[in-house]
Amino acid sequence: MIKTVKIIGPAYPYRGGIATTNERLAQEFLSMGFSVDIETFTVQYPSILFPGKTQYNHKPAPENLKIRRTINSVNPFNWLKVGRRIKKEKPDLVVIRYWLPFLAPCLGTIAGISRKNRHSKILCIADNIIPHERRLGDRLLTSYFLNRIDGLIAMSKSVLKESKTFRSDLSLGFCPHPIFDNYGEKLPNSVAKQRLGLDADTSYLLFFGFIRDYKGLDLLLTAFADERLREFPVRLLVAGEYYSSPEPYLKIIADRNLEDFIELRTDFIPDNEVNLYFSAADMIVQPYKTATQSGVTQIGYHFEKPMLVTNVGGLSEIIPNGKVGYSVEPVVDRIADALVDFYEHRRAAFFEANVVEEKKKFSWASMVNTILDVVNQV
């Protein structure tokens, strides 16, 4: 019977969606009566490998969570030490967050040693099996990790399918990414615009999150240059820190004469401002070129916003086309057609009503129950 749970992965003081998710998952386990702690990193990435300005969150630590910084991702002696300690502690369940093969040696070594106590069940929640920006050795590293765990929970069907190419005997579960319900409350659109210093009489489409090449901001900017959109008082709000060179995006804006139609807020967006950006937007746009799943869609669901995604990876599994928004080919013309349709036919109210119903599918209790179901398969 599972009583004690250890979560391994990013958490405070690290920032970003994965850290936020791990903390929220821990809170759900606590609410269901489990004893929970999180082990996070002393070193997550060497600074030379980190594309942003800082890895750290400057908000206060969560008051009700036990978070220990113990894991050095680049020190093999540390992996052995942590693994042996967890083996000795014998938690009933260890849940490891996996999203990047760079971390496979660290996480795989800790997992492999921990499970030698023949008591702890080692499960993984996989954001990706192979990352969007692929590198030599990704499959070898991922194989090392997957061969040292007992079960895996995928948050998209594409990850579920890919995991089977590594191990046919791995216990598997599927649960879509739960809703991010810890970013505050939805505000009136006018209030959010005022607080962000946006024009009250202009509508805004939102591109949100770290800006990486695979997320297709270049496709969106090009689509937004479509002359049909000039008929509406709409601007594109880009909110998130550059994790790739800004030059290609700035060039599109200049070449397409979009300076008056794009609002760039390209610093890291702190947690206490997320609700402002989503509340100010009419629709959330994710024109990804590749994907598995995305936490941004689940923030959009929390704030009950229509969404446009491209039908890559698992995004179209979460956003039914024509019901809560659009799922289109990752092609400029298709993206532009959907943006025009949204305003030309005034789809907002219809989509928003459906979002309210659709969001009920994505609960944190479902994630915990899926994890427990996989434990019972092991």
C-alpha cells in the first residue's frame, strides 16, 4: 500500500512549468492523505547549457511542501550518494519527472540504485521521451533511464507510443497534463489590460511561454501579417523570454511592417502576472512545429480561453478542432485563416462555453489515480 511518496525533479527555487507542476502534484498527493517530499537540484543545468537569463524563481517558497535540494546533475558521486540514501529510506513510491536526455545519467543512476531495496516502486512522468530539439545520443541516454524504472505515465499519446519502442515490458499509463490551476483567478478583460498597460479598445491574441524555434513564433508572425487581419482592432501579444536568438523574429516584424501590431513582452513572466496575460487575451495561439503536449494549453483551460494549436504531437488531442478553438496544420495560410475566422465570425463566446465543459476532463486527482493504477501493474 502506498503511503510515502517522493517526487524527483525541478521545484523551488527553480522556475518554469515543470517545477510548478511538480509542486502542484505534491499538493494533490498531500490532499489525498499521502506523505510527500520533493527532491530537487543543487545544480540542474550548468550555466553554459542554460539558454535563459536565470534558472531561479524569486518568489517565496511554498509553505506547505517539503523540498530538499540534494541532486547535482553533473556529479556522478552525488548520484550514487542520493541513490543509496533513497534506497535506505525506502519510500513506497518514487515519481521522477523526465523531459531531457541530458539528465538521463543522473536520474537513471538514482532510480537504478533506489529500486534495489526491492520495496520502492520507481515511476516516471514523461513530458518527452525524445526532445523537440534532438541531439546525437538522445535515444541511448533515454534507454539508459527507461531501463531503470518500473513504470511510465505519458501525458500525450505520441509519448506513450514512443515509449513502447524502448521497452515492451514497461508498465504504462496515460493521463493528459492536468490544468494549471495555481496561477490565480481570471480577471475581467478590461482590468487585465489596464494593469498590463495595454490599449483598452484593442483585442489581443496571446503567444505565451519561452520562445524556442520549435514553437513556431515565426509562423505566427508571418500569418499575422495577413492583410485580412487589419480589418480588426487586434494585436499579437508575445509574452515570454527568448530561449533562442531573437533576430529572426525581429526581422519578420520589420520586413512585414508589423511594428504597430505586435506587443513584445520578452522577459520572463513571473507566476503572479500569468493571470494578467491570459485574462487580457481573446485567444491563446500555439503554432508549434513539433510537440508532445504543452502546459500552456492547460493554463488556457484554467482561464477558460479559446486556443489555436497546430496538429502536431498531442496538441490536437487536447484542443478539439471547432469546439474549443482550432487545430490546424503548421502552415502559415492555415494559421492565418483560423485567426481571421475567429474574429470574422465572432467565435469567442461559443468556444468559451465549450472550454468550461472540456476543462473538467483534466484534474490533478486523475493524474494521481493514473500513477496509482500504474503502480498496481508493476
